[in-house]
Amino acid sequence: MMNVRTLCLGILFFGDATGYEIRKSAQEGPFAHFIQASYGAIYPALIKLEQDGLVASREERQMGKPDRKIYSLTPAGLEAFKAALNEAPQDDVLKSEFLLITLCAELVDGNHLSSVIEEKLRWLDDKIAELEHAQHCCHHAGSQFVVGYGLAMYRAKRAYLEQNRQTIEAIAAPDETVRVAAG
Amino acid sequence: MMNVRTLCLGILFFGDATGYEIRKSAQEGPFAHFIQASYGAIYPALIKLEQDGLVASREERQMGKPDRKIYSLTPAGLEAFKAALNEAPQDDVLKSEFLLITLCAELVDGNHLSSVIEEKLRWLDDKIAELEHAQHCCHHAGSQFVVGYGLAMYRAKRAYLEQNRQTIEAIAAPDETVRVAAG
DNA sequence: GTTCACATGTAACAGGTTACATGATTGG
DNA sequence: CCAATCATGTAACCTGTTACATGTGAAC
């Protein structure tokens, strides 16, 4: 169910948008933490969706900027989206290179491990700040729920990481070990 | 970096295993929450890894059961794995149909939404129990860290979900709305 | 007797990503 | 002047999934 098609329908449910804007919603913004898609997937999906009558487009000429093609959900599109939502969801999937690195900390250069952790903490701080901001701006119930869910998750990760980083940093490989081995 | 190849090397780092066992590690067990792979990806990957000299295999005949091909990491394989770990990790990726459903709760049948939430709670309880068990069994620092991380995450999700479910259940579509619309 | 766990492998297919192609305007 | 943002789209490619093919023994 959760392919780029459904994703486009979902974003259009919240308002008309161009392919460019849909990709931005999937890349940044408060819902980016559980959604992702690239141009190469979105544009063909929108074309197909229009052929299937689930979305409609109107073109808009702009001065200076390129023309934009604004898509909107058709009644049939809304029904299709509803139908997708009312199916049983698949299990959530997390892919984390970060956790693989921490899992095998003894094979990782101490400096590298620390910098990876620092970066992760900074990234989490950014996300938390972004979601806290979104929480105060948006008053749609579903959005608030999802943003709150993300916040709870990120805060838990951040707290755990800060409190337990030393357990893996202690077993990380000293500088030279890895440098020699890799050479 | 985190493709099935690297995943196989990672699992073999913890001990020799067959393709069947590698897939089990990726599917169930304490690391399943950030790793995934199917037979169709693992077996070809192992064959390729052996051609590249990163793993070695020995065959074992068994009475009653099919023969098994036990793979182990070669020194070159260990170096390749180390090199992968010492690169900058890509951002974690979460795909969640569950969150898309909650985001658009007003389009979802109330009964369906509640049953999806109940199922999610049960799933989280199972995972939490599994990880709590793993925490007491395994004394490897990296494993403990990763299991603890997963626990912190799942507990935060569970608590948030239980405390906030009514905010979306309140706006879910009453029974008939969806049934009529979908018909 | 039928389903599950063990065990390996292939092939068709789906679903995406990355890079390319194009081009104007604005801000540093 | 160079980079970034806006804006759409294609094509080659990669990676992985699902389903198929095959077979035994144990448990229910």
C-alpha cells in the first residue's frame, strides 16, 4: 500500500501541490520522518495517477520562474486513498546504518565512533526543534498526533544515546588499530 | 553501505552461519528492528561474497535434514566490513504505514483505526518483551547498546500511543461513512 | 494427513534511486 | 560569477521482493 502513489494522494489530501512541493514535503517538514520519495519516483507517479483519474492538474505560468503543474485530488482519488488507509498496514520498517556501527563498536575507530555519535545527537536536536515548532503551528489532530509520536521517539533516542554512549565508546578500537588494518 | 552484502558480513562477524540462519537473524531476534533481508537477496549475495573472497563456505551433511552450507568471514571479509563501518553512515530511514493512517485518521473507519492501534500495542509489547529477554541473555557491549536503544524507542512509542490514541480515535470516521463511500 | 521447520537456490518482476537534460532568477 | 532555489521530466540502473522449484522429517 505505501508506495509513492499512495504517498502523493496523501500529500494532496492536505492541499493542492506540484511535484516539486510533494517531494519537499517528503524530504523536509514534520512528516519526513516516516515518508520518503525522490523526483524520479514522484513525477512518473503523478502522470500515471492523472491517467487513472485519481488526480487532476492545471498549469500555471509564472514570471521568472518555470511553469508549474498543480495537482489536486479528484473524488475518485480521495476514495482510492481512503481505501488504502482502511487496509491493514504493513509493519514499520527501520533501516539504520548507525545502529550497525554501534553494534560492532569494537571494529570502529574511536574517533570515528565519537564523531558519528555527535553528529547523530546534533541531527536529533534539529529534528526535535523542528517538530516542537510544528507542534505549535499546526492544529490538525492527525498531524499533531504524528508530530508528537515523532517527538516522543526522538527524545527517547536522544536521552538513551547521551546516557549510554560511553558503554560503546569504551570498547571502540583505538586509533591505530583500524588505521593499520585498513591500510 | 547498508545493503545485503554488508549485512551478511555483519552477521557472520558474530559467528559462522548458513544463509537460512542469516535470514532468521534479520527477520526475528534482537537486531531485527533495524535490519531486513529475504532469501532471494541473501543467497545470491553469499555466492557473490564467496567469489570475491570475503567469505568462505564448508558443506555439512545432515541426517534427515537437507545439507547446509556454513559460511564464515575471511580476513579480507573482516577488513571489508571494518571499512564499511568506518564510513559516514547514511541517515536512518523509517517507513510507516501506521503513521500515515493516524495522520489521516478522519478518513479511517473508527473500528479499523482502533483495531490497528490495538494490534500495534500488542506488537510493541511483543518486541519489548523480546528485547528485555535479550538484554539479560547477551553480554556483548554493542548488542546491549543496540537492544537498549530499541527498548527505549519502543517504550516511548508505546507510552505515547496509549496516552494519545483518543485524540485521533475521536476524529475517526463513524462506521457508515467509510462503508458507504468505499462501496 | 497436513502443516511447520529445515535448507538452498533461481527468475520474473516491482519499485525505487541517481544522474542527466534544460533553463530562469535571486542572493551572496 | 557562482551557488542555490524553483521547476519538470526521462532513462539507465540497482536492489531487493515474491513466487516458484525441490525435498525430508517431526509434530499435531
